[in-house]
Amino acid sequence: MQEFLAKEFWNNTMQEYAIALALLVGLIIIFAIFQKFVLYRLEKLAKKTKTDLDDAVIEVFRTIKPPLYGFIVFYIAVGTLSFPDIVQKVIGAILIIWMIIIVTKAAQIFINKFFQKKIEEEEGRGTKSALGAIKIIAKVIIWVLGLLLLLSNLGINITSLVAGLGIGGVAVALALQNILGDLFSSFAIHFDKPFIPGDFVVVGDKQGTVEKIGIKSTRIRALQGEEIVISNQELTSAQIHNFKKMKERKIVFSIGTTYETPTKKLKIIPYMITKIFNDISDARLDRVHFKEFEDSSLNFEIAYYVEAPEYAKYLDIQQEINFKIREGFENESIEMAYPTQTLYVKK
């Protein structure tokens, strides 16, 4: 037996091989027990927490299969033996490739968990699409970094490759400047939410209801019925009036009476207007004043708030106010003014 153990094979005795094999088996068992223990503790901890981070860590640990830590142990066992340097280098290179792939996949798992939670929290379809696009971009970046790290560890000079990727990226960015501008503007709209589908907005001389927020453009349905397509880059650089965000709407308008109206009748008008607003729901009178002497009328300015953002609601209230003012003037025999000119002829 001692003679058998003393025999050499590839510069190592059989005894050394036996020790390496025992080390290999022992470490595999230890790694397996350690993995099961860690998974058990993490799963127990995950039940007590609401965060998804521990779920991602558990999923990463589950991706570590016996072949992986078996190969790590094999690399350790081979290190105790005397083999040519080329063998050590090949085994080391394989281990590096394997580990980089595992780390890259682990990073992907964390990215998936993070964006999955964000997508579930969002209700807008456009926002979910934007988050999905960012997730894909993040995965591509992770794999590119993993590839560069792999090449670097294999002894390949990646300086020129990185420089080439940088120059290529700048060239692509310049060529797709407008498209990328709209794309990032789309992300800004989805996350900042200056408006959402269903909002009534005014952008410059265009106005309408937002129907869809796309990757490159936003579609608005105008009051006349036509569809207006505006690039996202234009929207993020323009001043936007979002009427859906209004909690209340302020309206200022004027009415005029003729110069022949007695002062007694003029003093009745503010009380008449106040009484009209007391009987109208969702409208709050701010002020009513005899404001000015115009060329052909005595003008009263009225300001009030509509306690609702809808434009149709404002029109309904304004219509009701107009009818009641007209009715009140008729009851008090107050004549409304209209553009007139009085011509005096001297004999």
C-alpha cells in the first residue's frame, strides 16, 4: 500500500492525489451545507421583511449550483498539486469566465427585481413601457461591462476597444440626437408627470386632451376633433398649461348698463349679483364692483371661482349666471348697454 501511495503520476504521488481528492469531497460537502444553511436563514428572514432585496439575494444564492462550487473546490484542490503552469492558467481562466457570468446574472436579478416592483407600482401604461425600456438598457450595459471585464481578466488589452466604443457611442449619439432627445424626454414626462393621458393641456397655440404618451411623441386630441402629434422634446422645453391639475377656475367678466340707468338702480346690481351666486352650487363669488365709466356704458366687473376643473362645468355655471343676470335686469327694468353714439346737432 505504501508503495502504491509513493508512486508518482504527473509529478505527484498517489498520496498527494488522495489528499487532494479528500479535500475536494470535503469542501464540496461544506459548500453544500453552507449554501443550504444560508438559504434557510435568508428565507426565514424574508418572511419578516417587506423589501424585495432579500428575495433577490435568495434568488442569487439559488443560482449557485453544485457544478459551480464543485469547480471552485476543484481549482483549490488542483492548486495543492504540482501541474504545469498551462493547466493552472486554463483552469483559472475557466473559473474567471464562470464567475463573471454568475456575477452578471446576479446583477440582472437585482435589476429585474427593482424594475418589477417599480412597474407594479405604476398605473400608467406609458410609464410601464418607459421602465421596461430602461430595464433593457440597464441589462445591455451590465453585459457589456461583464464582457469588458472578462476580456481584461483574460489578458486582452481593452483600452483600444473601450476607446472605440466611446467614439462609436458619440457618433451614434450625434446621428440619433433628435431620436435620443425624444426618448429621454419621454422618460422625463413619464417620471415627472407634468401631464397624463386624459389631461386637458395647452401648449403654445395648441390645446386638447392628451390621448397617448409614446416613446418619441405625444398625441393630443384637439377640441375640433383632429389629432395633434407633438414631439416629446418639444413638450419638455415648452410651457404647458395643464387644466386638469386645476382645483378651481377663476373667471372675470364685465356687464354694462346704459348711462340713463338711475344711481338707485346701479346700487342694486352688486346685491343682485351676490344673491345670484348664493343660489348657485360649485361657484364662489370673489368680488363685484362698479368699475368704470366707458364711452357708452357703466361697467361692473365680476370675479368668481368655479370649484371644479372641468371646462364644461364652467360653461354650465356661466350660462346659469348669465340667465339670472338677464332675468334680474328685466325684473328691475335695468337696460343693458350696447355700443351707441349720441349725436348732438347745434342749430
